[in-house]
Amino acid sequence: MRKFVPALLIALAVCIAYAPAVRDGFVWDDTALILRDPLIRSWRLIPEGFQHFLFTDATASDFYRPIQRLTYTLEYWAFSAHAAPYHVTSVLCQVAAALALLAAARELLRLLDLPEDSTRWAAFAATLVWAIHPIQSAAVVYVSGRADSLAAIFGFSGFYCALRAFRGGARAKWMLSCVAAVLFLCSALSKEAGLLFPLFWCAVALLRRVRGMLGASAVTALAVGLIYASLRFSAEHVAPPMARHPMPLLVRPVLAARAVAEYAGLIAFPLHLSMDRDVETHPTGFSDSSITGAAQRELQTVAGILLIALLVYWLIRSRTRDTAVFVFLVLAAIAYLPCSGLVGLNATVAEHWMYLPSSFLLLATAIALTKYFREARGRSRFFVRGVAAIVSIWVLFLGTRTYLRTFDWKDQRTFFERTIVAGGDSARMHINLAGVEMNDGHFKEANKHLQEALRREPDEPLALLNLAALAIKENDFRRAHELLPRAIETPEVSAQAHELTAVLANKERGAVDLMRLRLASRTGAPNWSIEKRYIKVLAESGQVDRAIAETQACLQTQWYRAESWQLLSQLLAGAGRKQDAARAYAQAEALDVHLGDRPNVL
């Protein structure tokens, strides 16, 4: 094959597999990262974006990904909040990530002294499968999942440069190593997993013992780590609420074994896909369904242990028989360990966590199959052709499944309903679907989903809060009075519960509880949504000067918020201070390039 043909085929396959995604909307975290993030509204805020973690106007996170935010800034500048261009960008990022993987794989296979024809076919086949595999769909169709593909673009490109450096002269070696370091840093700033790419380079240097590579890789890894840490730890960060209790150390190996079995099933036959998965046992008594569910998890544990044993055997066997397979298996293990379940994360398993490990695992498999087919020539042609046919059908199935999977992100309702049907029926998914039902006026259905969430997690704070909001909408004030004190006692939703208490007082008695709204605005981390309601009520009650002072106080620490400047402008205009109002509005326009397309905040 000519050099450009594999790249063209992979790009074409990705575009076809993910084509329907262009018609999807924004779902789940997309609304927080694109529709509500004030830091993507203007190119002037790009430096400020590096000073904050993700989810500025949503539940705080531990995700420091300024490059991801930078892509949204550029898209918002070009396309405002129209969903289609964001999806096009995500598909193109997957194409770029696949081509970067193809280049890095070829270079590494060349370094491992494989024949040129084997190198090309193995790299092409593995990259094609990786690029269109439905387990990657959450990183492509889901706009918020773009961090994976961005990290892969920079990481694999840097890995290619790092490997390529040692095929040139001294000057080329130095220049390419510097380029690799910059790309590795960009990968880490796209997603935390990008920090693994310098370690991949170190691992290859250790395994191949290339002269000068180990020192260069170690220095690069240290430099990237230090620069990343200096940026991350200097950024403004609000600690996120603890979503789950830390898993006991003795339980983690069990969950890790189950995770291996779960991922193996998803890679081999990805029929049921869901954004919300776990491999924990959730006993609900001694019913048949509970006992059956627990038994299935125990069988999954056994299957995971057997698979781990087989992988270890394959690793040990390939060390002496097939160096290339051994190297890729080592890299796959390095990529997998952080998300294996042995380290405490915010979930036990997640499909998109396999984005990076699966690339190396598929490469190892492709190399092994290529070697088998080369050695099997002249023997059982029927058997070889049969295996080739099965692999071809499997690849076609993967592409078709990815194509169909893109429709799951059509809109919020479709996304939550299909996630629940596919097995991701967690408390938070039921809460999210309940929110959609409430917005559509389907209060009975919303109550059903919130009750289901509480059945699964009896003290779930967001379920309590939403039940209280639902009770207020239905004028069930007694029920709201029962729920809100419980929510107020929960730090995660205390501020919102105070706000709802003020709303309840207003709807029940017509009272304006300014003190309660002030308490809500001062509880927990800064929350612009609550603060905005408080300022509006101040202005509506005739206390315009206090409303102006409150807005100005917010802008002392959150100067980057265009909506706050717009609100201040309207308050100043209402107070007759037209020149000050004009200056505030000009500042708002400077911080939001599409301010005129957005509705007024009052």
C-alpha cells in the first residue's frame, strides 16, 4: 500500500462511522462546559482559562484541562452555541488522533526491527479498529469527552517525534526531543492521562536500550511533570464533593478483576454501551434478582482473574518470542494501571477509560495476527481465510455499532433514557432524567425517577433537592417543608436548599426572604446562579444600590463573567448612571463575543 492510502482509509472510516453525530445536540456535561462556562466567551479569556479547573459554573471537579477549554473558546468565537460544528470538530479530532497513532505505531515498529510490510499492515489494521471501535464513542460523539482525543493527538504526535529523534543526527535529535516535550505537555493539559506519554517513552528506552534515549526521556518526563504541576497547583480550584466513599483496599483487587472482564467483553462484543457503568455488587435483599445479580458479579470476578492470568502468560511468553508484542503489552499495562480499579477514582469502570490502553492492546494483537498469517502461508489456507473473514466481519460490526451508537446523543432525553435502558440505571441518571421530565411538565414521571434514585441511594442529596423543587412546583408545601431541612444539612446542596426555601416562602406566602437568599449566596463555593437571583430580588424590591454593590463585589473576584457586567450595566442604567452603564456594557461585550445573541439577564 502507498503511504497515504492507509491514512485516507482510516479518515474515511471515522467520518462515515461518526457522521450522524453532526445532528446531535448538547447533552449532560456539555451544557456546563459549553452553554454555561463564562471562560470560553472571548479569546481575551484564554489566559484566564489556564487559571481554572473545568466546570466553573457547575459542580466542582478535579479536572484541569485548559486545552480542552481552549478548543471550546475557539469554537464559541466561530460558531456561538450551535451544536453541529462542535461535533464536527470532535470527529476531526478523532481522525487526527488516529493518524497520530498510526504514525507513532509505524515508528515504534520500525524501531523494533519489524519487516516494513508487517509494520504497515499491523499498524493500519490496529489503528482502523481503534478509530472506529464503539467503546471510543464517548470520546467522540460526546463533546465533553473530547479531552481523550485531544490528549491522544498531542501524546501520540509527541511519541512519534521522540522515537523519530533517534534516527537522525545530533541536531535533529535535540530539536525533535524539544518538540516532543511540548507536545507531551499539551497532551497533559488536555487530559491527565497525557502524563503517561513521557512514561511510554521511558519504557521504550528501558526495553530497547537505545543509546541516549533513556536520559532524554527521563529529563523530558521530569520537565513535563514539573511544568504541568506548576500550572495545575497555581490554578483556582474548588474541591469537588465526595461522590462516593473510598473503596476499601481489600475490595479493590476484586473490582479490578471484574473490570478486566467488563472491558474484555466491551472490546470483543460491544453490544450494550452505557456512559454510567460499575462493577460493584448492589444487594437489595434476598430476592431472586438480587441473588442472581450478586452471583453474576462473582462469576465476573472469576472470569477477570482468568483473563488476567492469560494476559500475564501472553506477556511472559512474548518476552522471548516476540519483542514487538511484548513492548506493546507493557505499554498497554502502563496505560491501564491508573484506571484499573486499584487506584481510587470517581467510578469503578468507564468505557472511555479504555481509549488509550486499547490502542496498545490492539497493536499487540494485530502484530501477533500478522505474524500468524505470515507463518501460516502454505498450510491450511481454508482456516486462514476463515479467520480473516471473521476478523473482517467483526470490524464491519464495530463500525456499524459505532454508527448506531451516535444516535444515543440526539438530545438530553434520548441520552438519559437509552443510558438507563442499556444498564446505566444509576441514581444520578434517574435524577438527570427527572430534571428533563420536570422541565417538560411531566411531574409524575419526574417523581418516579427521583424515588428510584432514593431507593438506590437513600441519602442522595440531589434527589432530595429535586424532590423538594418538584413539591414546590406541585404546590405540595408540606412535603417541601419536610425535605428542605434534610437538604440544608447536606453540604453539597446546602446553598441550593436555602435558595429553594426562599422560593417556597415566596410561593406559599408571597414573602420576599432576602436574608435567606443572602445566606444561600454566602453558603459554600461561589455560585453565580444563586447570586444572580439574590441580586435580582434586591433590585425588584427597590434596593438598587445594594444590588449594584453586590454585583460589583462579585466582579472583584470573577471579573471575567460577561453576564455579571451585563447585569451591572442594566442596574446602573436603572439608577440613572448612563455613562457607568455604557462602560459596564462595553466590558461585557469584550468578554463575550456573542453577547448580542444572548438574552438579557433581567
